[in-house]
Amino acid sequence: MRKLLLILTLCTGTAQAQTASDNVKLTITRLFDGMRKGDSAAVRAAFAPGALLQSVLTTKAGATRITSEPVDSFVAAVGRPHKEVWDERITFDGIRIDGPMASAWTPYQFYVDDKFSHCGVDVYNLARVNGEWKIIYLADTRRRSDCK
């Protein structure tokens, strides 16, 4: 009987972890689905109030530069009418969860319509707010070469 309880406890913990991980992925996937559709409301819904966006870039001179963008600016850019489809194709390469906080690492390739633009990695920190995972921090790198 003890073995059965132990097995059930372990399986339940694993199922809960998988569900949380799936829900983190869902939030991130909805962000980029919204971006592809030009749906600013869907993009906004992925972020918690006060979320931060930053990029870590390498200048032509080889120096590292960190830029910040308000979420409102990003949401407005997505929602502004444009003919092209902005398509960020991500691959989930690790999700870590500790209670109400999660982080995710997603290499990506960015296309404008079907034309390759750049690649890099997105790193997200998320918080579970009122039962939903919301992005509280998103940092990315960007480059045009050495893409997989």
C-alpha cells in the first residue's frame, strides 16, 4: 500500500509539473500567435503589468549594448497595420519552474513574411498571476549570421 501511495504521489507531482510547463509554453505561444496575426490585444494579454523588455546586442565594433523597450511600444508596433506577417519561430529549449515563477529559453528565427530577417534567443521570466502565467521579463539577442 505504501508503494502504491508513493507511486501515485510521484506521478501526480510529475503531471502537475508537466501541466505548469505546458501552460508556460501556452503563454509564450499565444504571444507569437498574436504577433503573427497583428493582434495587439493577444500580445498584451501575455504580459503582466510592469513587464520589462530588453535586447542584448553586439555592435559593429564588437561592443555589447543593452536596449530597453516599453511593452506598450511593442504592443503598439504589433497592432499598427502592416502588410507583412511578423513570424518569430521559436523552439523551446528549457523551462524551469519554482512555485509561482518560471523561466524559459527559446532560440528563434524571425521572418518577415517568408523572408529570413534575424535569429537569436529569447529568455523569459514569468509569474503565475491569478492562476495564469504572465511574462514579467523578456530579453533577447539578435544576429543575422551563425543561425541554426
